[in-house]
Amino acid sequence: QVQLVESGGGLVQAGGSLRLSCVVSGRHFAVYTMGWFRQAPGKQRESVARISRLGSTSDAESVEGRFTISRNNASNTVYLQMNSLKVEDTAVYYCGIQKPESRDFDYWGQGTQVTVSS
């Protein structure tokens, strides 16, 4: 069973930056599409950014120009660099895996809390 472990969350003031990391177990990381998602209290989980196995990225409109997703296949790690953070970015952030044979993200980490204060 593949495992994902997120880290890097914390408390930051509005306008600040954080970098989230997600380390994935196993030997097949390079073929996965990876994604970062977030869930704020009382809201549904939403997609933040995705990166394909070839490195193509897509971002939610709400984070375009502020957040950058990247991956390092040598270390089985996906990152989310978050700049110019806003109070509304406060949420639990999760990384997820979409395997090549799946249409959905089927594997998730435990999440890391990001809190942005005004």
C-alpha cells in the first residue's frame, strides 16, 4: 500500500510563504500524477494544483501566480511553494496520487495544517 506523508504546514502571517512537502513510498512515484488539495472548515475538499508525470502543471484560479507545484522523482517528493499567502488559504492541505490507470485521486496523506493570520 502506497503511503504519503505531508510536512511543512504551520502558522504564517498574511503575505508570508510556506513550502509543503509530500514524500511517497514505493518505486512507482515517477508515473503518478500528483496533486495538492485543501479543505477548510465547513467546506469541501478542493483541488489546488496538479503535476503530471511529465511535469505539466495546472493550478486553481484562486492560487495562480502565488502557488507553484513541483516534483523530484529522485526523492519521491512533491512540493507546493506557497507565496503571498492570504487568510483564505487557511486549510488542511493534502497530497494525493492519481495512478495512470485511474481517473481519480485514490491515495491521500494525513494532511498538514496551514493557518494564515491577518
